[in-house]
Amino acid sequence: MFWLFFNHEQVRTMSRVKRRTTHPPYWHVLKNNQRQDEKISSDNLRFVREVIQDKYKNKSPIKGSDLDIEKKEWDPKTKRSGVIARNIGVQHMWEKDGKKVVCTVLHVLDNHVIRYVPPEEYAKSIIGAKVFRNRKPLGCLVVGAEAANPDRFTRQYCSLFSEVGLLPKKRLARFIVTPNAVLPPCTPLTAGHFVIGQAVDVYGKTIDYGFQGVVKRWGFKGGPASHGATKFHRRGGTIGTGRDKARVWPGQKMPGHMGSERRFCRGLKIVRINMKYNVIYVKGTVPGPTNSIVQIFDTLLPRRKFTEAPPHPTYFPPEDGTLPQEDIWDSSLHVFGSPSISV
């Protein structure tokens, strides 16, 4: 009767499990169009473009007064949607006391809500079943960014955007939200979704270094440079013995694929927001190289969460099109152009 005490839901945590994949999951809809179109005349090409514009005619952006959902107040347990951004580099800032601060510049792309997946439907999916195995399920918002030409994508992928009336997006992401933070489709998300001084979590993929040796991957010292050393300068040495350790233990540090892993950077402070160009400056670094895609959302750290209500469920610009403030800085930073010495 030993099987009564066996845990059939054990999760393998050893390093022999594959940690990364170079292809999308099998349940994703085929995205890129593989077929080559035949040469068509300029008149036919112009006609095709007109048909595409009529089919994917963009709806007017939803304003705050046009929300067709029941508005609910914000509470500390609220989970809002996140945004998709592009890492466009690192810039140095200076505080008023002269201390230099390294900031990462994140450009929020043309984000729009594609659809809302209710809790009952999301809990039956492959990812939702794992996340909400032992707790109450929540719904998720599908957010898209970077509109592109529909000719580049398959018919199945374009059908995801036909009901919304938006051009197909290059990037898609899902954000788990509570019922009081649900947004209707076609709602735009901008940099005003966050506020100055807020702590956010950034999710992205680290730099891909490919196959690397133990010196670069794990920081090994390597072998001697001379005195009889032959072809052993950057090797790892022994990986086991012949007695008690007569095998290679799981987790042994050896050459292999380095980087290209998904990581979270939690608790990054927002120190500057440019409302005109939808740019967010966060204090610190984020995973991934320059021009990589990241996801930004409210932090999960208990001691760095919101104490006051943020733009809920999201920020909507004024209806007249004017910006209340184009460039917003944190109070601890020195604003460029302002006098640094006062007498």
C-alpha cells in the first residue's frame, strides 16, 4: 500500500529539465505567413490595400466616459493590466545631491486591449489550470502592441483581431486582472497607466549568449596558462569521482546554452514619464538587450505596493487632446535645464 503515500503531482526541479525553448508552444496559433505571393500589378495591389483598410478599420479610441462596464473602486488587492514596451537603451540621471542614477528607457508601444478571457474559460486553459490549481481563478486581458500589415500573418492569426476592428499586432501578452479592473476591447493603454514613484515589475527574456564554456557561463578559473598545461586552459576539470560519486550529479556546472531565459526584475521605481512620446524611465536595469520586448505591470512586492489609488482601471487622456503635463519628473531628480546652483 505504498502507493497511498506517493505524490503523483511532484514537480521536477532538477537542472536536467529543459529550461528554454526556441519555438512557440504548440497551442499558439501559427503567426507568420510562409507562402510567397505571386507578382501582382500595382492596380491590384492598391485594391488589396483598400480592402484591408476597410476590413480592419480602426475604431475610435475609447474614452473614460465610454466604458461599457460597471465602474468599481480601487482597493489594495486589485490587479490591473500591464503594458508591452520596448527597451530602447540606458540613460543616466542625476539626483539633486549629485548622485548619478542609471535608468532604463522603456517605450510603451501602441497598446490596445484585444479581448477579455473570463475566469471560467481561462481556468480551463493549459496555463490557467497550472496557475489556479489551488485558488480561485481570475480572468485575463489579452493586450497587443505594434500594428503591422495583415499580409505578413496567417488567416488564423488575423482572425483574432477581426472582432475588435484593429490591425493585427506583432506582440501579444496576457495579464491576469481582477473583476474590478477589466477593460473592454479596443481600449488604448499608454504610459499614463503608471505614476511617478510607483514600483513596477518588468518581465523579459535575458540576453542570448548561445553555447558557452564554463569560464564564461559559470565563472570558472580554468587551468594553468603554462608549466606543462596542454589544451586545458579553459576547461572545467573533473565532473565526478569513481567512488561515492560514481555518476554525474544533477545540476553539475558544465558548458551549455547561456542566457535566453525569462526573468523578473521586481520593485523598479519609475522616476520619469514622458506623456508625449509614451516613454517610461525606471531606476535600474531590466532583462534583455536593447530593442527587446518587455512587459511592465504593478509590482507584487508586499511592502512596495500602492498606498493610494492609481489611474483605475487605466489612464484616459483629456477629450480635448491636451496633455496636463508633457514630461513628469520625480522630486528627487535634477531636471535638465533648471539651475543647479542657487544663491
